[in-house]
Amino acid sequence: MCARAQRPVYIDHTAAEYIFTYGEINWLEDRTGSMDFEEIRSRDAAGTFRINTDYYPKNFNPSSVYWFKVLVNFSDGIPNNQRLFEFYDQTIEELTLYLPDAHGEYTELHSGAANAFKNRLYRHKNFEFLIPDVSKGTYVCYVRIKSLNEINFIMVYRSVERFINYALVEYITYGLFYGMILVFCLYNLLMLLATRLSHYLYYVLYIVSVGVYEMSTDGIAFQFIWPDTPGLNEYMYGISLYCMSIFALIFARTLLRVKRQSPLLYSLINWIIVLRTVYFLVCLFARREWFIYKFLDFIPLFAAFLSGFVIWCKGFKPARFFVLGNAILFIGAIVKLITVLGFVQGVSGVVGHYSMVIGFVMEMVLLSFSIGDQVRLFRKEKKQAQDDAFYHMQHNLKLQASVNQQLEEQVEARTRQLELQSREIHEQAQEIARMNKLLEKDNAELKTNIEKITDARIKSAELTFEEFSQKYPDQEKCYSFLADLKWNKGFTCRKCGYANYSTGRKPFSRRCNKCAYEESPMHDTIFENNRIPINKAFYIVYLVFTTKGNISSYQIAEKTDMRQGTCWAYAARVKTLLDMEAGASKKSKKGSWTDLIMKT
């Protein structure tokens, strides 16, 4: 459509503000970015500019340079430096305005986010250009735009007075918004220090990310934080948007106790965090232009909203404010999207432009209520637990007192009974003691005679296991015999040579009083590491000795009632010692089977 079909905009000296929309703007795409102003004017004369059909024109291809043209008809003369053109989108990297004067000569004016902030006409977040002194008539203005982000081309005519009033109100509004963020941060940091609850930390990080994102997109951060580093404008909004999404999910996961309430949602949130992080790293180091796809962050926002709604339905009351806050933010994001796309012109004013800010403010307030709800629930659960513990403690004390009283009564009754029985037993014990003295005397004489007879039989003839067991009936008797045999000349510690000892932990063992070394009576004897009953081991040594090794394992097994293999192994060991003893002292006097015990 030719440029002559463009609709001019009529402005008189009383107009304080006018926003250019629809067919009032023509546009041309320069895919290579190589066209200069003269070539653009020639193309305009050839009718190659297109008429805008949207509410606001857009740069559909961020890699291209876009040229825009407006026709302005001033019904009155414009005094010098009393009117200006303002461009809203702060992410425009290169912006060049070609303004005609009264003689038709064009002045080239530059601005944009790629330039240092100090080079702007006014210290304002938007881009402003003063209109020179022009007389009544129609003028053609050209604008060259280069931006890696998708933008809306919003061009506004304003009087300087209207601009000042507008800017003051706008900055006061931003001051209130960022002041609220600062207050919320400080308050929740104090709550974090007081309660040590981690969701306060994640909430602070989330609202700080919100603040940095809004400051990056509004141009406030470029004006006040990094005015001399325009390169940060290309990254900070993407970095802050990533942090906002991640901390929103972590905050939701912590506040709503998602891991306990819904493991499925917990896994979903973790996967979204991982995928969003991977996408962020790709954007940061490889494809910076992918930062423009901000709509992808609707996914984390929806995941947080879904988690809150599901957990609220399960009866977790603190989730109600969380759901409401995220719902308002979600609505604000949709309104902002509609405003940016120009689908509904009714919301293109203040409400549409600041819908996300309003949504964030409402969300911050409601999330604070949600945290307060969660803290109240935590305190209620803690108080209930303390009350239950106190009740159980009182109940246990009463029960313990009752049991103690019953025990005292039973102890007193039992004590009286025992005292009576004790007197009876004492009298009986005196009578038994008198009889025992007589029996001890008789038993001593009898035992002496039996031992003499048994020793004589052991030395003279082969005894059965039952007969042998009369002298060595059990383990205690055998250990006692070994201890007497081993230490018949006194105890000497094998480690340090110390002679004093005390009773060890094992039966008949002795512990050195100096180095605490404990020695068993079986150590360094033929019975060391013994795995069969000690009295049967005694008997096998006795059999092998008395038969001079001429006894089979089968015979030993029959006599001891043990496995033949076990008897063979043990008898072979004894025979070896017996042969060694016989070879060492062929002419020695006849010994006893106990002589083999200390041979190892």
C-alpha cells in the first residue's frame, strides 16, 4: 500500500498528548540493515512502506532493522523546545529519529539502550526527543529501530509540561513499588533471623528477583544501577526472569511442603527447575536471542499455581493465599500480554501497562499472608505437640506414683514375710552347719580315699569315659586342674614378666596387674584352640597315652561318642606329641598322661 494512503495526525497547540496507533504509522523492514536515510526516503516515494494494521506495530523479525513513518499536521506553529516525541519501550537498543524543520531539512537524533545513559536528553527511563521550532503544516518523521527483543513501537507526542507531570507521577509510582519490595525484603529477613524457616529466604530471593526484573524492563536499573554499562541491558532481564521463576518454584515447594503433600508434584517442580536451568545456560552462553521468549516462564508460574491449588484441595490452609496471589499474578501477566499484543485496546492504558506491577504487589501481600498462615499452623502444631507431651508427662507421673505406692506396700509386706522366714532359716542353718561340720570331716576322708584310688587306677589300668569323668566331670573342674598344673610354680606375665595378677574375665584366667594382659589356662597347652568338650579332650589324651598310641580313632569314637574324623584328628595330634616325647627321653622314668598337657 503506498505511502500517500497513510492517515495524517492533526495536532493543534492545545493538545498535551497523543499516542500514534493503527494506520497513523507506516513501516518498512530492512532485513540487511544496510539502508541509509536517503534510500529510505526514495523507497517511501516509491510507495514501499506498509500501513500498520495492529494497535501498535512490532518488529516481528528481531534480526532486521525497522523503519517507521508518521505524518504530523500541525494546525498551529510549535514553539521551540516546548513539545517532544517519547518512545516507551526501554529495551530498544538503537533508536534514531529523523525530524524535519520548517525548511524541510532533517535532523538525525540518536538514543537507545545500547548507549550510555548519560547521553540521553533527559535523565528518564524512556527515550525523548525535543521537537524544533516548526510552523503550521504537515511534516514526515522517520524512526529507525534496531532491537534483539520483540518490541511494540509506541510513539507519543507530548507537551513538556505534560511530560514532567507524567514523569513525576510515574517515578513516584515506581518508588512506591520498589519501596514495598524493600520493606517486604527487610521484614522477611528479620523473620528469617527470628524463625530460621527457609521459606523466608526463598521468598526474599523471589521478590528481589521480581524487583530486578521490573527494574531491568522498565529501564530504572539502567538509570540508577548500571548507567555506564549498557551491555548489561541485554542480559539482566533474562537473568532476573530465570531467578524469579526458579525461586518461585523453590519457595512454593518449601512453603507448601510439596514433598510430603504430593510426591508427583514435587518431581514435576524439580524437573521444571532442571529444564529451565538448562534453557537459561543455553541462552546465556550460546543463544542470547532466546531470552526474548518470555512466555516460557508461564510454565513455572502455572506449575506453582497448580501445586498450590492441589495442596489446597487436600486441606492445607496456607495454600489458599498462595493460590490467590498466583492467580492475580497470572491474570496480570495475561492482561500485560494482551496489552503488548494489542488485542484489546481497552486495556492499553495505565492498567494494562502496569498490570504486572499490580499483580506482583498483590502477590507479595498475599504470599506474606500465606507465610503468616504457615507460621501460625506451625506454632499451632508445636503447641499441640507440647500440650500432648505435657499431658502424657502428667499421666505418666500419676501412673508412676500409683505404681510406686503399690510397690512400697508390697515391699513392706514382703519384708515382714522375709524377716519371719529369715529367723526360721537362721535356726535351721545353725542346725545344718553343725551337721555339715560332721559331714565335711567324713567327706574329706572319703574324697581323699577316692582320689587315691582313682589316681591309682588311672595310672595302672585303662578307665572308661564314665569312670574318668568322676575325676574330671565338667569344664570347671578341667579348667581348675589346668590352672593348677600351668601355674604350679607361680604366675609370670608373658608380655611384661610381671608376677602380680588378678582374676580375668574368663573362667580361671589370670590378668596381669601391670599391662592388663589376660592369659587363659588353655594357652600354650595341648588344649589351645580346642573345639571339643574339654573333659573329652582330657580323656582322648589319657587313652592315647595309656595305649602308647595303639588305639584306633574308631575305638576312641565309640568310647567318647564323637565323630570318628574328629577323634582321628585329635588323636593324631596327641600321638605326634607322644612320639616327640618318646624320642627326646627314651630312658626317662615312666611319666603320666598329664605330662603331655604342657607340650605344644
